[in-house]
Amino acid sequence: MVGLLFPDDCRVCGAPLKQFGRIPVCPACLRSPRAFSGEYFCSSCRTPFANSFPLDASGRCALCRLGAQGFDAAYSFGAYEGTLRELIHLFKFEGVRSLARPLGEFLAAALPRDVRLDAVVPMPLHWRRRWRRGFNQSALLAAEVGRRCGIPVIHGARRVRATAPQAGLTNSRRRANVARAFAASRRRPVRGLRLLLVDDVLTTGATAAACSRALRSAGASFVAVLTLARADRRVPHPRQPAAEGRP
Ligand SMILES: [Zn+2]
Ligand SMILES: [Zn+2]
């Protein structure tokens, strides 16, 4: 029974928590995610690279050259790995909503100070998924960013079509999966506004691009995407040792 009187263990590293609080993660784990620091960035979407090789003369990456992005810029705090990944999982899939505040701090830190913005827009969830999860994680994050940066939040986009989860799909299938999944809200006009679309993770950017296109076609003059984490394309995928011919 004595155990009930003491705080829990950290949900990330398992160390006993020394203080009662709303956040079930220790201060060391909350401090540990590292922001991206790269020498080379795509001038358009800000994806970091290890060298200038993937960038063209104007500093853009291949995806931006192909016009596949649909947004004007993309900022992320760090790589989708380690403690940051665990914190996002706790927040999104295990419903630890109190993490919105520290995660919102990371988002605010990733937003360049010189970008002029009129409104923050959360990435919408389809109502069915929102109902199942009980909350829209992007809306909680957007509220934190808006509060910290002094920018109003408007629910300017909505999901008009439920889509299958993106995980496990190829790039082109991801684009096809989310095409026409979004529309601008009729109640919150975005015409002429410079928007910051907030989401938790940017993988191929297909979802963010589809939502950005809907906002642009409703008249938004600029759409930047802000996420906590993105797949860091600097990290080479290690080749798996050949498994053929082994027992
Ligand atoms: Zn910890
Ligand atoms: Zn790019």
C-alpha cells in the first residue's frame, strides 16, 4: 500500500519520479530531445542533409524541385527517434495529454523568428479517428504554439474523407491515399492569410502537402508546416546482411 503514496516511474526511462506532477516523464527525459543541427538544409522545405549533394543550384531538394510538397516551408524540431519519438507516442497513442505543454515548447523553438504568420491551423483528424482517440493531438499542439508565439489558432482545415493509415505505404501510394482528403473550413475563411499548419510528425510530407493544397486553393497566401519530428533523411539506411542461404 505504501507504493500508492509515491509517484510513478518515468514512462520513458523507468527511473522513479521524485515529484508528483501531471507529466509522467522525468525532467532528464523531457530535456533530452535534441534539435536538428545540420550544415545543409533545403532552402524550401528545410530538410537537413549531410552534404550539399542532394541540393540544386537554388538550394532545393529533389522533392521540392518536383513540386511535390504543396507547402512553402517545413520546420521540425528534431528527428523521429529516441526519446522524442517515445514522448510523441505517449502523447498520441497513450493519451498523455499533459505532454502538450513540453512538446509545444519544442515546436515553438523550431519556428524561425523571422516568419510572419497570421494564424496557426491544426492538422485536422477525421471525426471518426478523433472520436476513437478522444482528442486531436495536433489541435492540442497548435493551441500551445499559438499561446507561446501569440498567434491566433483557427480550425481552417477539415478532413472530408477518412483515409487508411499512411504507415507502410510507398510515397506515391501515400499521395494517392490522402489526395482530396482535405478541404478548407467554410466557417473559418483563410483567404489571404499566412498560415502555420501544425502536426506531430512529418514523414514523406504527403499528408501535409494535401492539406496545404486545400488551404492554398481556398486562398491562403502562404502555408508553412511545423512538426515535432521528421524522418531525418541524412541517416543512411544500413544494408541488412543477406539472409539467403542461411538456416
Ligand atoms: Zn525518464
Ligand atoms: Zn525540400
